[in-house]
Amino acid sequence: MAKTRISITIDSKIAKAIENYYREKVKLAAEKDEAIPKLSNVYEEIIERGWEYKSTTRKK
């Protein structure tokens, strides 16, 4: 598959969710003595599968 450059803008909630997801992947890799994943690969994975974030607050 050909690679394409994209540019995205994310808000702070999504950024924090992605950061926590990446930290969890790093933690699991460290526990299993595997290679630490690159952040760019994590972003590629998120873009490929889509990222869904549901807010815990409801609008009235």
C-alpha cells in the first residue's frame, strides 16, 4: 500500500486518550521484553482502524 502524508488537528481530550493508549502499548512491550513501538506507528494504526472517543459528560 502506498503511503500518504496527512495532517490532522486533535483536541486535548483526544490527545490525552492517544497518549494513554501509547503509554499502555509501551508498558506492555516493556513487560514482555519486546521492542518499544514508535509513536508514528501508533498514529498509523489509529488512522487505519479509526479512533472513536466518547465523552463521559452528556449535554443537557
